[in-house]
Amino acid sequence: SQKIEQNSEALNIQEGKTATLTCNYTNYSPAYLQWYRQDPGRGPVFLLLIRENEKEKRKERLKVTFDTTLKQSLFHITASQPADSATYLCALNLGTNAGKSTFGDGTTLTVKP
Amino acid sequence: SAVISQKPSRDICQRGTSLTIQCQVDSQVTMMFWYRQQPGQSLTLIATANQGSEATYESGFVIDKFPISRPNLTFSTLTVSNMSPEDSSIYLCSVREGLSYTFGSGTRLTVV
């Protein structure tokens, strides 16, 4: 069956370090993959999208990689700040007209000052 | 990007009653999506609502329990009917913009 796994439920790092979050999937062939940030009591907010034919995408301090052979995406936040503390969700989309994405359970990141 | 207003933001309801959640978008959109997010879990798609046609429900969700209206291209409602404590969750509406999604702020529902 199709499955999305995000790394450990919680990730704690020191301010200034790089946070690396993992999204693994099985039995999918996604056309693209998205990363969202969700703060408590709020809906998810879109951060980055990477297509199946792209290896890497960057946006300011954020970087996403996509390895379709390993069936894995890595999400990096460099020079992390306490304000980066949130839950981060990956979402896969098969690229069909239905337009539906399937979300992982999320990783909660805490950046300590 | 689109701005979505969702209300109520939270509610506490008695079992057996129904709650209607409203979602207003500041632009016209073809598809609107309704999700459920149970505590500590990710988003599960309930249904896709197209204007002018019946909503399409995902496996495990039925129209009698979660009736949806989509009267125009900027508005939708989701009703949680005959509620039980298992329906306690966060309910989110969403629209697709390009290849990504914009979400409302969610409705935190507690059924007692």
C-alpha cells in the first residue's frame, strides 16, 4: 500500500544549526512533492515544491532535494532560528487532474536559542 | 495568493448535534477541498467540492455524515452531522493554486 513517512516525530536543534527533515515514500510515483509549515492552531502554509525531474530547489534559507531512486525528499533549513519552530509536512501529488495531494504525518521542529 | 476565511474557528458541541463550517475565498476557484486533521496526525482528505456538481468523497467518508454545499465559486460549507466524540478534530478547507494548496485557518471541533 502507499505510504509516506516523515522522520522522527520531533526534532530538536540549536539555533544556527542546519535542520534536516526527511520524507520517505513507498508505492508512489509522484509527479511532484511539496513541503508545508504548520503552526499550532493554524492551517498549513506552502513553502516549496519540487518536481520529479528536479534534484534540488532553494528558497532563501530553505533547500529541498528529491531523489526518485531512493524515494526520498530532504528538507533543509540552514542557520535555523527559534522562529523556524513548527511542524513541517511533506505532500505528494501524482499530477493527475484530480489535483489531490497526500500528506505525511509531519515532523515537529524545535529550534532552541 | 488566495485568502481563505473559515469559521467558526472552534466550537464545542453536544453529541448527536450537527455543525456547519463555512469557508469563504477572496477569489473564484474551481475546486475546494475539505480535510480533517485528528490530534497528532496529518491531513486526511474528506471530499472535493466543485461548483455546480455534487462533492466527490474519499473512501471512508459519506455524504450523509459530511454533507457539503458549493453554491458559488467563492464559498463552501461542510456539515458534520450527528456528531460523536470520534468527530473531534480540526477541519480545514483548502483551494488549489497552481500546484500547491492554500488552507484556511481551520475549525477545532470538540464533541462532548
